[in-house]
Amino acid sequence: MQDVIQSKQLSIIHVDMDAFYASVEEHDNPNLKGLPIIVGGMSNHGIVTTANYPARKYGIHSAMPIFMAKQKCPKGCFLPVRMERYKEVSRQVFDILYKVTDLVEPLSIDEAYIDVSNINTNPIKIAEEIKWKVMESTGLTISIGISYNKFLAKLASDWNKPNGMKIITEDMIPDILLPLPVKSVYGIGAKSTKKLNNIGIYTVEDLMRLSEEFLIEFFGKAGSEIYNRIRGIDSRKINITRERKSIGTESTFSDYTKDKEVLKDFLRNFSIDLESSLEMKNLQAKTITLKIKDISFRTRTKSKTLNNYINSFDDIFEVAANLLYEIEIDQDIRLIGLTASNLETLKLEQLSLFDF
């Protein structure tokens, strides 16, 4: 009886592969085990896509320029991206998830929510089974968060990385959240974190002291969601049929630049991400948009709408690179982004990333 009650309360599981690309490389080449692994562009103009946990101890993180990563970790193992291999492993992982339930919401090639509310099994047992099967099938570890909503489940999966599992129950709220930095709250990005810090708000406990009216004024319409979220309320459902108008990614630089070769390497990584996202959602795009923001905070975009739909890395990157060379850059750039829009579902005879 306790198991049934608990499954109703703990209905959402968030799964997140640990340092996915780097972990695949370490698995495929056991000689790399325990060494700092950095996956990304091979030239000094490239950027880090993923760093494993030993590399992160040197302060290396995704989107860091390769030349900087080499300065911080000169003896690191710098490896190129092998996207086809990562997709292969991703298919194995998602196959395991879909055997648990059809209520799977992929977030990226290595991350997803699943809804287990209709399964009459303790969600902790489900999570343990997923971890065991992923290890058996791929040789890789996965971190899992279990809770009664999406925000808390995702927060929990990051709690004990790598190879962790964390459960957040209703009776833990709000105490477990109070010491966390405000950046831990879904919906609060780097810019908002800085603005909050500037007015003396550093933790969720600080945030709790602010009224809903203040948060609405501060964040706009997202203010109410954040007010509720830090109180353990998140009504978002698992979405397996989400219609997307666009899919995009962007990055803010720690070191500003107007070197188009550096910017091109960011677009290369973005194109890899977009290919994965489009394939995972069984979509193709007709419009690619480049966005840049310079040090004067001037934002410019340049788009290309094609005659045919695309979803491959080669096609996306070719369009993105052409857009970059067509746009005039007269100041250092602080942010670059790439978006695919004008989306359409792939024809049924074409296989998506997660067709098995």
C-alpha cells in the first residue's frame, strides 16, 4: 500500500546522462579512464562541447574556448565530436525509457522526463531498474531525480552527480530549497541572477521574502511561476506532443570577440545541437536564423529561408556559416545564437532519432 501511495506522490522522473559525450569516449577507449577529457573543436578557435568530471575540476565547462581549456588543463585529452556514435548510444538509452512508459518527454540527446504516475510500482524501483539497464546496455552512468513535479525532479537529478539518485518529497519543501542559489531555480538565467544579486538576493530563502507582485514586476509574466516554483508548485505536464515554432540555442561569451573563425566554431557546435534536437523531435526546418549581440548590446539577426526543409548538421552549418560571413561585425560580440524555425514533421517513412 505504501508503494502505491508513494508512486502517486512521486510521479515524475528526470534522467540525465553524466558528461555524456565525454563518458562515451571514455567507455570506448578505457585508456582514457580517470583522465580529464574535453570534447569539442580541435583547433584553438574551437569551443568545449562537454568536459568530464576530472576536467571540470580544472574549471573547464561547455562553451569555453579550447585555447583557454588548454591553458587550464594542458595535459587534458582533447577529442573531436563523434555525433553519430553519441546518437547510437542515445537510442539505446531512450529505448530503455520507452519500455518503461510512452510518457517520455525528451529534452536533449541525453536528458528526458518520464511520467510514471500510471505505473503501479515504486518509482524508486523504476529508477534503479533504469540505472541498471543503462549501465548494462551502454556501460555508462545516469543520474536520476524523482519528485512530484518537473522542476523538483530536474533539480534532484543534478543533486548527486555523477551516477546519483535523489528523491524530493513534498514534506521536504521548502526547507531543502532555501540554501540553494537563485540560479538553481528554473526560469532564472544568468542575467536575472546578476540582477537579483545586485539587490541582495542570493539564495532561494532570500527570494522567498519577496512578494508575488514584486516578482511579477521583476520577471514579467514568469514572476508568478517563479513565486510558485520555489514553494514546490509546478503544474507543467509531461509533453510528448509539444508543437514547437522554433528550436534554438545561444551562448554568451566570457571573452568578447569579433573573430569570425571563433564565432564559426560556436555555430558548428550549435548546428550539432540543432541536428540532434530536430531529429529527436522528428522535425525539419526551412528557416535558419543567426543572432548576435555586440558589446553595445545591439542585437542583430539574419535569416535564410530555404526552398527545401533540412535537419542535418551539414546543411544547418552551411547556412549558418554563410549567414555569419554575410553579416557585418564592427564590434566585439558578447552573444551568438542560432535558431531553426518554419518547422514541419518529417514524413512517416523517414526515421526519427528515437524510432526503434
